[in-house]
Amino acid sequence: MALREEKWNFKEHLPYQAFYLAFYTGYMPVLLFLPLYLKYNGLSTTQVGLIAGLRPLLQAIGTPIVIKLATKFHARKLLFIASCILMIGKFFVIFIILRPNQEICRMRLSDGQVEDKYIGHSLAKRAVVMDEWLQVLNYTPNDLSLEYYDKNKVTKLQNNNSTDKNDSWPTVQSETKQPSGSQVSNATTTHTPAAQKNRVKITQYQIDHEQEVYLIFIAIIFLALATDHFDACIFTLVDNVYRPNVAWVWGDIAWGVMTLIIGVIVDQSAHAICGEFIGSFHNVFYFNVAFVSIALLIGLCLDFTVDPRGADLTSTVHSSKWNFQYNIFILAYTLMGFCNGFLFSFVYWFIDILGGNAVIMGLSTSTECLVGILVFFLVNPIIEYIGHMSAVCVCFVGYIGLFLSYYGITDPWLVIVVKVFQALISGTMMFTCNSFLKGAAPAGSSYQMQATLHGIYLAIGTAIGTVFGGHALDNIHFKMTFLWFTLITCAFSFLFLGIQLYVVCTEGRSVSDIGSETSSRESTQFGDDEEDDQLGSGYEEKW
């Protein structure tokens, strides 16, 4: 009892809770808004999927190795400090340095002519000084009626009064095509007087920066390979010395609220660039710098010399049936990562395609975080009542309904409603799998080994889902991609349910009884230690 009272001492908990609050406030919004930022820099969904898919793999495989080396040389705090600095430096390069410098806005006029104009950028304007860095050299179209087409980053619009307010745009050399198909090579686009522009309409805008975008993609890939595993070192080092269940709750509250605040700021600071109003997604970088710096200062006060917990989860040798069920739940865990990885990386993109703004994106995340916290406090009685197997089967059906719901959405505001359903399904699935895998872990398994193993399988699923989803979106767009995820989830669901029905037939018991047996085994073997209730929930939830 004395140990339990000391464990929940407020002064001892406060620095750790403050760290989680500050760190996730700065970290998670960047991950959510980064795909859209890259989209408006010209990257395709395939490229964004590769970038986002690398992160969980590098964190699950590289982070334990780096921490092990730091522990061997007694340099955990040094690793913590270096990881924070590397994170800030990485996002500074992505959000501030890696932007196309030779972008061309190609405008097709109603009389068949083509005008090419440079998009001006400067580091000073982009960073701190002025708000004009997203505009085409002070050009702001009036009375725009936009119709969005994601393919090839083309925006069509109707504009009956598209006059040029600044006659100083530069002339560039370009190849143009007439509507009849004839090609004019190296045609020079000359300046058109404002009076003449009043008699024609701009019918199409297109940004031409393909070569630069490819180089940016390659640079970000190398940057991710070099630094992504250090991101996870920051929270894993703290997790290793402090792991009460409620630790991640503060993080969810923080980044749920902050994502909404950032969404409002991004929406209010939107600019017109080449005929399209784009939110200033680079602002998320400043919040990352501020809050990660605060987390770094708090981390300097934490004690990283405490040995990571390595106690065995169980010394009981399970039967072959339980080892088989353990592997089946690992498969379910991987599928959960497959589904969640795609949704985490591309739901904001989907909202943007539907015409939604950053406020809707932030509100959807805030709702998801709030529901996820409620699930955390309510899911254990549900699992004890229906059993682990039944809970996972229900979650599989829920994922099928989730993707079908996304398939039918045409209004971006409805994404908020679907996010409630998503939080219920993903939260229940994660806590159910964590609880079962802890109880069915092989004899002699340590907490650290199981957390790492589960993280790797979850990361594999997340990476596959993100990469596959990004590639599918490039070819068949969102509706068909949601259908493909529905079909894949159906296949896994039938596999899982078929295996459980086979167990029922051979054992002569219901699925609920088998799940309840797991719950009772856990209570007998592990007691009621709240610290172990959700194995690795904080470590794995970052994806």
C-alpha cells in the first residue's frame, strides 16, 4: 500500500504529465497536417504515403536499438536532448527550406492563349516577416467560384472579372498547346494590357513544378531515414521510466485541443495561390518548435537513469491453443495498424477534397480524442462482459462499417460524425488486443520485449496501409480506395471469425466463454496492477 501511495504522489507525477502535455501538443498536429502541406507543395498521394509509411517502421525497429545503445553508454539524457533538437531541425527543413523555388503558374485563357507566371517566394517572407509568401506576386483573383479537382493539382474556376492588379509580372519561356492540338514550341508569353485582360477569362490554373517536387520528395525520404527513429526516442525514454495508464490521456487532451486551435489559425490565414485558396499549413511548424522546446526544458528535469522495466509478464507455460490464439491476435493487431495508418494519414486529405477547411479537420480530431478517452475508461467492463474474442469480432465488423461510411460521405462535416465511430472502434480494438496479448504472452516474456514486438507488428500494418492507400488514391481516388479497404477488412474478418468458430466447435464453448477465460486468467496471474492493464498503450498509440 505504501508503494501505491508513493507511486501516485502528485509532485512526482507533475513533471511527467507536463512533459506529455507539452510534447504531444507540438508533435501530433504536425503529423496530421504534414500530408496536406506536402500536397500543396505538389507531392502525390503515393509520395506522401511512402513518407508517412516509413515513420512507424523506423520508429518501431530503429528506436529500441538506439535506446539500447544509449543505455549501454549511460547517455539516455543526451539522446533525449539530441532527439528533440533533431526533430525541430527536421521540421524546419521540411516546412521552411524544402519548397519549390521555380514554380510557374500556368493560366489558360478563354481565347485559347496560355500565360506562364513565376510564383515568388523568399525565405524571409515565408518565415516571419510578411503574409504574402503564398500569393502570386501580389496577384489576388476576385469573385472566385472554385471547383476542385485533385488529379494533377488542377483547379478550374469561373471568373468573370479576372483582371490583373499588378502589371509587373515577369515573362517566361514555355511550350504551349492550342486547343486544336497544335504545338507551339518555345513560345514567348508577352505582357497583356489590363484593358485586354478584361475581355478574356482565365479558365484553368495549373502549377508546373514537377522536377522540383521530385527532388523535394527524395530529400524528405533521406531526411526521414536519418531522423524519424529519433522522434520516438523522445517519448519512449520517458515511457520507460514512467508508465501509469493515465499518462497518454494528457497527451490526447493536449493534441486534440491544439489541433483545433491550429486548424482555426490555418483557415484564417489562407492565401490565394494560382487561383486556389490554400491554408497556411506552415504555421504548424511554429507550434511544434514552441511546445517541443518546452518539453525539452521539462525533460532536463527528469531522471533517465532509472532502468527500463524488464519484469516478466508471466512465468506460466501456456498450451498450444493459447500460443495459437496469441498469433491470431497479433494478426488482428497488424490489421488494426493497416486500417488506422491509412485513415491517420489521409482523412485530412479527404476532407480537403470534399471542400472542407482546416477548422473541420481540427474539430474532427478533437472529437476523436475526446471519444477515445471515454473508451479508455469504459472498455474494460465491456471486454469482461462479452470476452476478448467477441469484442474483436465486433470491431472487425465496425471497421467494415467505418470504411463504408467514409465511402458514402459527400459533406465534409459528416466526417466529424464518422470520427466518433472511428474512435470507438479503434480504441476498443487496441485495448482488447493489448489486454489479450498480455495474458497470452509466451512464458518468460518481458514487458519491454512484448511492447517492442507489438509495436513492430503494428508498425508493419501501419506502413503497409499507408503506402497501399497512397498508391490506390493516385489511381482510383478515395471512393474506390475505401471500397478496397472494406474488401480487405472483410477478408481478414472472415478469416478471424472462421478460426474462432473452429475453436468453438473443437472446444464446445462459445466465443464469449473463451474470451472470459482469458480475462479470469489475467486477474489470477497479474492481479489488479493498473500500471500493466493496457500493455504498451502509450507506446503504440502514437501511430
